[in-house]
Amino acid sequence: MLLAPAAAGAQTAALAFERAQQLEQDAPTASPQTVEALRKIARTYEAIAYKHPVSGYSDNALWQAAGLFEKVYEQSKLDRDRDAATKDLTWLQREYPHSPFAKQVAAKIAALTAAPATTTAPAASAPSAPPPPAIPPRPPVSPGTSLTIKDVSLSTLPRGDRLTIELSGEAPFTGERVSNPDRVFFDFPNASTAASVAAKVRQMHSPLIKAIRVGEPSKGVTRVVLELASEPRYSTFPLYDPFRLIVDVESTAALSTGPSTDTSPAPRTPSPNPSASTVPAVAEVTPSSALPPPAPPATTQKGGYSLSRQLGLRVSRVVIDAGHGGHDPGAQSNGVTEAELVLDVALRLEKLLSQMPGVEVILTRRTNEFIPLEERTAIANRENADLFLSIHANAHRQAAIRGIESYVLNFAMNDEAEAVAARENATSGQTMGTLPAIVKAISLNNKLTESRELASQLQTALIRRLRSQSTGVKDLGVKQAPFVVLIGAQMPSVLTEIAFLTNRPESALLKQAAYRQQIAQALKDGVVRYQESLKKVTTVAVRERDPRQ
């Protein structure tokens, strides 16, 4: 039986933490490369928390990353470095509330936000602060800690069900899948369950989960068993504050029927005697023959597998670009300014995406400032982004024109696309001498296939959600045009035009905060659907029991 990631990944997390510490110690302390080097090391620390969220090193890694970003900010005076430090501190406090560093987060954030900020570049002679001292990792939860399963709930996913097991504290666990019949079980050492919770789960079922039971196969061990139907795949991951184990059970075919329970919420009263089980024991499990193979990614619209899908790549870092800004307000009509509108949507989208486990969000701007078009792409490339999304609003000579359209980088195929590109590229700093290089860059765009897939998901999500708010929303489709802001992007990139400001009904909707939130939610839906199509991931390793054991 394999241990959960908290134990199985401990050695890997420790090695990764040691490597990051070595990089930090070897980093230059007085050279023009100092700031960028420290940023990269901070990202290395963050990767530990992404890949090993339940290890004893994750909170240390986030603390180190925040400290490095803070030192970078002291030199760069750039908002994005201060924001990166604040984000890591907030992440640490939210996901690891029992960490010894959590108590220091509030003071750290207060000090960062109190510091004056500017978006100008630092002086070349700015001194470099020494790297923070190495911090020993926090040990894992003591195996002797007594825990209680406080609640179990079942909810619907787009292709299956999610079981949430809430415990009184952070808990080690083991998981295994067995057959005849097909089921998954999880063992929690030194844990007990209230009788009311055990009774509640017996009433839970869904198309993929035939039954759920809670029992005590051995003294001091609580087991949660899911009897499965239709051979679904499953994955698990932890959440914190309070500690919960999430079990997602999903089918490759969309389900029309959600989970059902015929009970109202049960009281969360722990068993009066944790050492004595008040629920029936679970029958002994039997061995199985093989674990179902991982599900392949979805094919592209043309029915094939792009290189990204062949290599099993995934999405973890998204750069959001709010168009225009500063002395370039963009389109202005009917009391709405494009630069202000798209920045508001971008900030809302950032908040939504940041709530997704394992996803990091970077904005090219978060204030009313001017960023050159070429610099926006450069930011995405420097940050090693997995996706680049540029948000804009449209305009047209005819006020009756309305709708939503999304663009990928290529040569324009019609007059309308040419006009949109001409307007959005008006502030480009390129000269005629760069035309051959631009044509070559567009011709050699090797991210076109995945960019089209992303654009299609975004366009579909926008139309689906916004039509529920206004039946007049028109789907203008996915198009192509030579947008400077997309040239040179080393990742799938899309420019989306979320509405026409020149259309009075659409501009009236755009003045409403609730409608802007719906736009942001739709964009988030599109990113999620693209992410799901790109790679199906099982986040916790389990194996079958060998029948010879």
C-alpha cells in the first residue's frame, strides 16, 4: 500500500528544498543579474509548494519565496515583486495555518503594504540585500495525534462527483483501489468518526458512487470506502483550514444525474469515546488485477494530438493582459472606457483563477499605466507562462454591431479583422524595418494549434454564460489577425474582445459590476475547460494490492 503524498513525496520535497537553498546561497549579490536571479530562485521555492502541497517543506518554501520577493522589491520597487511576496505569504497563511511562520504573516504583509510603491525601474547602483538564512523544515504531523472525521459531503462535478472528508486536523492517510467489486478506500490512523456522520454517508450515492461506508478495520484506524460503478477514474488532493481530503470521481462521459442524499445536514458532533467505534466494521478488501490506465487528453478540434498533448504538458502559470492603459485609453463610447473596463475584468479574473489549486496568475498591469505592446508579451515570456490572455473591448462605426470574438495570431482573413488589428496595434513602437521579422514570426508561430483550442474554449464559455444574462449576445467566433501583443509569445496566446462599447445595450451591461463579474467567471471557465482538455491528472499515487501478498 502506497503512502499518501505527505509521506511518499517527503524525500523528493526535501531534495527540492535543498536544491533551492543551494541556488539561493550561490546567487550573485552585487551584479545586474541579482534581481532576476532571485526571482527565479523564488519561483523554484514556489514550485515545491505546487508539487508537494502536503509535505513538511511547503510552508518553509513559501516563506523563503516571500522573503526573496521582498528583497527583490527593495531593489526593483516594482509593484509586481511586492505583490508576489504578498501572494506567497497569503498562500502560506491560508493553506498552512498551523505553520510556525503563519503567525508572522500579518506583520510581514503590513510592512510590505506600508512601503511606498512605484513602477519605475530602480537605480543601477541599488544595493543587494543578503539572502535570508536557511530555515529547517517543519516536521510532519505526529502519528500519535488523535483526530476526528467531522463531516463527509458529496457534491457534483461536471463529469462526476466530489467527496469531501473534513477532519479535525491535518491527517496522514493511505489510499488504495481494489476490485471485485470495484472500490476505493482511505485509511486514517488514530482517527474516529461520529455515529451521525457514519449514518449520513450511508444515505449518499450517485451514478458513479454506488455506496459509501465508514468503518474500523483495525483498532484506531478509520476507513472510508467508496463503492464505484462504471469503472471511473479518481484523484485526491488536500485542502486546509479546515483540513479536508478531496476525492474526485470522474467518468469520461458527461453525467446528467448528480449526487443525491435524502438527509438534511447532520450534526457535527464527535464521538464521545474516540477509542470505541460506534459504526460497523468494513469487510476485508480483496485484491484486484490492475489499476485503470490514466485517461488520455482530449483531441484537438481537428481530431489529433498537438505536441503539447503528446508531451502531457499542463497549465500552472497564466499571464493576464489588460489592454491599453495610461495615455492610451483604448475605445471610449457610451460612458465606458476600454482601459478601465478590461483592467477591472482582469483583476476579477485574477481573483478567480488564484483560487484554483496549483495555478499562479500574473498581470501585465494592475493600475492605469501604459505598458508597450511588445513588453506585455515579454513579461509572459520572462515569467515562463503557460497561457497568455489579452483582454480588450471592441468598437465599430455602426452602433448596431455587437457580440464577442476571440483572436489568435495569424494573418487577417477579412476586412473586419484587419480593422480590429489596426486599432489595437495603434500604439505599437515597431517600424517598417521590422516588417520582415514580424512576418517571419507570424509565419513560424508554432503555438497556433493550441492557441485555437484555448480561443475556442474561451469563446464558448463567454457565449454560454453571457447569453444567460442577455439574449442579445452574438457569437462572432474565433478569428485570426496580426496582433503585436501576441507576436513572439512562447505559449498559447489569445486576444479576446469581450463586447462592443459602441453598442448601447452592451455598454449599458458593461457598466454593471455583476456583468463584469460574469465576464471574468466565463473567462475562468474557459481556462479551466482548456486545462482539463490538455491533460487529465491523477494527483495522488495509489497502487493495486498484489494478490501474492
